[in-house]
Amino acid sequence: MKADLIGKVALVLGSIKGIGREIGLSLARKGVRTALTYHDWETYLEEMKQCFGQTDTPHLIVKTDLQDTDQIPKLVAQVIDTFGRLDILINNIERGGWPVVHGPYTEAQWNLELGTTLRAKWWVFKEALPYLKATGEGIVINFSSIAGIVGRSGPASYIFNDGYAAANRGISLLTETWARMGAPEVRVNEIMLGFMESRHAENTRGWDLLTPWQQQAIVDHTLLDRTGSTRDVVESVHYLIENASFMTGAVLRLDGGYVLGGETVAPMPKGVL
């Protein structure tokens, strides 16, 4: 049985564009009051405001730098002051460094990737957990990347930096720990993304820097022979929120089979008997 979402409150991190914005919009269209964060990419701000204004569902847009952990208690307090509760946390904050874009590491780039992709998630969860528990049916969805499995290897070598990969491996550990901390009032699950449009595939600057051969190598390594769509992500989010009432501490890998794609299955031999 699907959960009734009307009147619930979601905090969606990183929602000015791309996957975060589409998740927020999909929740708002189902009657969820949304608190939406952004830090940069302000050229998309007016478009974001227009999109959420068309949903006729109350929403709050907050500019906040989640790398500055002192801002996070203020963010959560603002959500509670505005809506009075918090039911859903979409932990979508990340910043990945592409080798093909950024080249060799600088300390600033390393700190940016770790600070957003891993550390900020921890601080937001810490502040949000008491309010999620208070609802009795809280939901957390952590976003991660298959970079945490494949690292800087194979066709992904141009796309996943070492620090970003290490941070994403850490997210799965947080998911398991938080599921224990939240139970039984809060379910915590993780969506591990492969190569998706607007995140490590089409509609990104890094993807456009790859040669056609390098782009095709990513697709060829993916069992379903395509990159993922934003719709794929949104549908997975709604599955975890509305249908997966007995799932917590789990990782839903949404990668079209990229992780498996490097190995082939040999024909069954005749044997000797």
C-alpha cells in the first residue's frame, strides 16, 4: 500500500537544478511541502522558482552553504519554524571532481569533494534525526555513486576522482549506521547512481569533454546499453518512500548494470561426464 504523502514535509538538498530539482518537484506535485536548498548555479534560480510556483504546494527555498556546518542547524530550524515538522530527508548534496575537467588534484578540490559528498550529509542527518523520529514514519534517502565501487578505473577513469570515490564508499557505511540509529521510527536507504543525465553523463560539462569513443565506452560497459534518466531516479525515490515500508539500511544500485558490465559469461562447457 502506498504511503499518503499529502501534507508531509521534505527537505531536498541540492535542488536548484537536475536530479534534486526533479525530485523536489515530483514530491510537491504529490502534495508534499518542500524545503529546497541551493548554494551556487544561481543562473537557474528564477527557473527553479517558476517550476515550484506552478505546483501550488507550499515550499521554501533556502540559500545555504552546507560545507559550513554552522549553517546546518539554522537550515533545519528554518524548516521546522516554517512547516512545523520534517518527514523526509533527501540527502542529495555532493560535488564530484572529474579528472577530465579538473586534472590533477589540488587540496581545495579534494576538500570540496569530501566536504560536500560525505561530511555535509552527516551534519544534516544529525540535525534532522530528532524531527524525523518525532513523526514516527521518517524517511531518509542518501544519494551516492558507483564511484564508491569502481573508483578511478576502466571507462570511468576520466570521470571519478579518488576523493569522490572514497567519499561515496563512506556513504554506504553511514546508511547502515543511520538505519540502526533511526529504527524503528525512521527508514534510511541509499540510491547509488551510475551514469545519469545531468550527473556524470549527458547534460554535464565533463561529458561533453569526453571523446565520442570515451562516451561510447561508458555505454558499452553498461548492461542495459544506455545511460540513466532523471525519470529513473525520481521513480526510484518514490518507490523507497511510498512502497518500501520494510526496507531500511539497504542500497538500491541504479546503474543499468555498469558495475557488472566488465565481465562476460562464458558459454557452458560440455563437461567430462
